[in-house]
Amino acid sequence: QEAHAAAMERTFIAIKPDGVQRGLISEIVSRFERKGFKLVAIKIVVPSKGFAEKHYHDLKERPFFNGLCDFLSSGPVIAMVWEGEGVIKYGRKLIGATDPQKSEPGTIRGDLAVVVGRNIIHGSDGPETAKDEINLWFKPEELVSYTSNSEKWLY
Ligand code: RTP
């Protein structure tokens, strides 16, 4: 019981402008929520192009980098931090493969998206990027620590 608090991991999840415009915010939030993950930060923001470039700095050599950053900064994004055991890896599983043509049915991209350039959601791909992305998108005081009522039944 007391051991789980220290092990709790956090990941950065963003609903991209296509997901927001298509009215998929509640659909996506509910999949993470029903799984048993805990929402510890959330905001709506239109990132600048420069901010999008920072977020995707690892991809700056890729041919789609410029278009990707234009797209991320083209409208409102829902930025979130989710917490729970295994949330980084399992969050990626909930999201599905990068290319929605290859994502399994039952995943967010498999169920709700069609092409890689409009794949509606982002999730950190490992502990290091999770930490970096949370720090990029949120100030420490925007992260809320609390005990949710369901925790004692989840863990
Ligand atoms: P994400 O971080 O967004 O979950 O995606 P990922 O790691 O699975 O994929 P990554 O290769 O890091 O690509 C990041 C985002 O770039 C866009 N993309 N476009 N060929 C293309 O046009 C292309 N390839 C990737 C996608 O929006 C992808 O999520």
C-alpha cells in the first residue's frame, strides 16, 4: 500500500488540434480515466510554432517536422499529465501505433483516426521524455497531488 506512492509514474498526454476540433476531448479523457489513471494536470492552450518545435525537437531532421509543428500550433491543444502504475507504457498502448492505419481497433488512434498526420493524440514514449515534456508544458504548481477515492480499490 505505502509502496505504491513512490512508484507512481507520470506521463504527458496531449490532444492535438484535430482531436479538439473533432470533439474527442471527453472520449479520450474517459479512456484514461476509466482505465484507472489519475489526471493530475490539464489545460487548453494554443502552442506557438516555436513551442511546438521545442516539443518535437527530436524530430527536427525529419521531412515532416515543419508541417507537424505548423499543425500542432494551428489551434487549441489539451495538455495533460496522467499518473498511475505503468502509465507511460500503457498510455502508449491505449493510444495505439503512430500510423492509425496500423493501430489496432480498440486503441484511440485505431478507433478514431485515419492518417498519420492527423493522429489526434500525443503521449510520451519513455520516462525521460515524460519528465522533459511535463516540464516543458507545465509549471510545478500546475501539477496537483491528491488521493482519489478509487485508489484503494485499484491498488
Ligand atoms: P507521438 O509521439 O505523437 O505519440 O508519435 P510517435 O512517437 O508514435 O511517432 P513519432 O515518429 O515520434 O512522430 C511524432 C508525430 O509526427 C507525426 N508524423 N507524421 N510521415 C509523416 O507524415 C509523419 N510521421 C509522423 C505524427 O503526428 C506523429 O504522432
